[in-house]
Amino acid sequence: MHRTYRYRLYPTRRQREALESQLRFACSLYNAALEQRRDAYRRLGKSLGYGDQSAELTELRRSAPELCPPEGMNYWSAQEVLRRLDRAFGAFFHRLRRGEKPGYPRFRSHRRFNTLAWTQKGNAGGVEVTEQGRLRLQGIGCVKVKWHRPIPAEATLGEVRVTRKETGARARYHVSVTAKLPIPEPRPGTGAAVGIDMGVRRLVSLSTGELVCGPRAGRANAKRLRRGSRKLARRKRGSARRAKAAAQLARHREREANRRRDAAHKLSRTLVERFDLIAVERLRVANMVRSASGTLAAPGANVAQKRALNREIADQGWGQLLSYLAYKAEEAGRRVVAVEPADTSRTCCGCGAVDARSRAGPRFRCLACGHAEDADVNAAKVILARARAREGIERPGRGRQAATAALAAVV
Ligand SMILES: [Zn+2]
């Protein structure tokens, strides 16, 4: 089982300089490798892969002095830059094969090249936690970390990625540590199950009737963000005032993301504590969000509407919530079941009749049996019923005992 932990780093001035110089090198290496691939293909019709480029890394150092890695830089870290490029090409070709129109991998600017990686896997060395609780990064030194949440002692560290936020004097650094953990003992069952409808009006509605609004940080912040980006656009390129505006805007974005992450963690933890079986809709978040650019908008869809909906989807961070839910459930030995979302909002949870006319705005009123309820809660119940059906459980009869017994049979 893998988990990722994220912490703030506090490098000294000298460590910061070392980080900057490794980042500069990594960016140049990335661009040089990209150029090499492009030229090899254009001139020779030859496709270079990671293997070729990794083998050439040593050679490249000799032939291009500006590409000399800074002193003490870990070799794996340099190779990792080539792997990153390889992944970019992999994604590019994958999307080509699927008939999409991806952009060719791009050259990166030093200002936007923000990540370096180390690993503890194998004997690549490069990183360790010292007895003093510092993070020793090869070529950087022992960096102070704010361990606001301890990594369990039984964890094996894997990849360690250091990311820079903003450049220059305002630069802040974070580290994310991937750790492998032993599979924990499952928690005692609660006998309870829940269906979750992820909505636009609210973050989620539960089949228990509970309604949870997200932080809505996006909407509350949208005005500030719009104003911030206008301000940025007005200011002269390269000016100090522009840099300041850019930093302000970035800070707003970061706070927004923090609030959203925090809310997703809390909600997913609560759900996992309370329920054994958690039923969700299978969402195609990536596709839906991508169509915001118009490339994948469904035929006949009103583009403005689509865009608004997509914005909400990204805003609500469903994907984030689902991924937190998945790993927390795994840790606790709970099950998350994803069901097909078709017609969930048009199906009656009482009698199973499907009729679009049963749905009237925020209310659901079944035309077949008269069942009336909040539309999203009804959908959540439908989702739970589908999950149970898929799990091979009979639809539980009335009464709590039947439901518990049915659930206990599979838990
Ligand atoms: Zn009905």
C-alpha cells in the first residue's frame, strides 16, 4: 500500500542556491533531451527512447559543458528528468493513438521547471531522513522539514519529490514523500452502507439524507482570481510590480487548493469511519474537465453550459475526493464500489421506475409510485442500490437487521 506525505521544506540560503542550480540543470537537460528526440526524428526518422537517452547522459555531459550537472547531483535524479520527458512522450503518443489531437511535448522555461526527485529505492541513494529529523538530499544538504504529520515508522520510503512554488525571493519549497506501508488490520465493521451522489449544487448528498456542501472556495475566490489575473495582464512584463501581482495570484490559487484538499480529507475520513460499503458514481472527471477547452465537448452541447458545468466539476474536486476516499478505504479495509451513473437522477429509489419527468428541479417526485424526496438524496439511494446489486446482495428488505445481515454476508 502506498501513501504520499507532503511537507514544507525550509532550506538555508546555501541549500536554496543548490536547489536552484539543480533545477536549472534539470530544465536544461529536459530541453536538450527534447531537442535531441525531435531532431533525431526530423533528420533521421529515428525515435529515441529513454534507454537511448539515459545511456547518452554521460556522453552529453562531456559534449555539452552547459549541461554539466551541478556538483554532487544524484545520477538517478538526472535520469529521472529523462524519464519525465519519456512520460510526456508516452502520453502524447497514447493520445494520438486514441485519435485525439495532443500538443507535442514542449520546451520548458526555467521559471516553470519546479520539480526535482530523489529516491531511496534500490541503492540509488540520494535521500534519507537523518537522526536529527532533517532530510538529507544528495547535492543539497540536510534540509529542515516541518513534519506536521509523522510518517509511520514501519514505512519504506520511495520517491521524494521537491517542488518549488514561485521563483526568486518568494520561493517556497515542499517535499512529497511516497512511502510503502504494510497492509493494516481492517477496522471492525460498522454494518452501515452509504450511497454518495456528487453534485453541482452541493459537494455530496448521502443516501442517509445528509447533505454536505464543499468549501466552495472556487466560487468565493473566483472574483479575486479574475481581478488578480486582470491586474497581472495590465502590468509590464519583467517589472517588479508584475512579479508581485503574479505572486499574489499564485498565493490565492494555493490557498484555494489547500482549502479544497482539507475538506476532501475530512469528508473522506468521516465516510470511511462510518460506513463499510461506500457506493459512488463512476465519474470521468478527466474527460469532463478536458472538454472545458472545447476539444471534447459533446455534439449538440451548449458550449457555455458545458464550460460552466466543467468549471464546477473541477471546482468541486470530485476526483480528489474519490482518490482520498479510495486510499482511506483501503487502509481501513472498507469497500468503495463505483457504479454506472446513467439515469441515477431519473430513477426512483422506491419502485425503480425510470422517468425524466419525475425530476422537477431540486425535488424528485415519482410519477409511478408517488415517492417524493430531495433529488440528490434519491440519486444517492439509487447509487447504493446499484452497488448492492453489483455486489450480489439481494436488495435488503425493510428493517435494519436484514440490511445488516445482507451486508455482513459479504464483508
Ligand atoms: Zn417510484
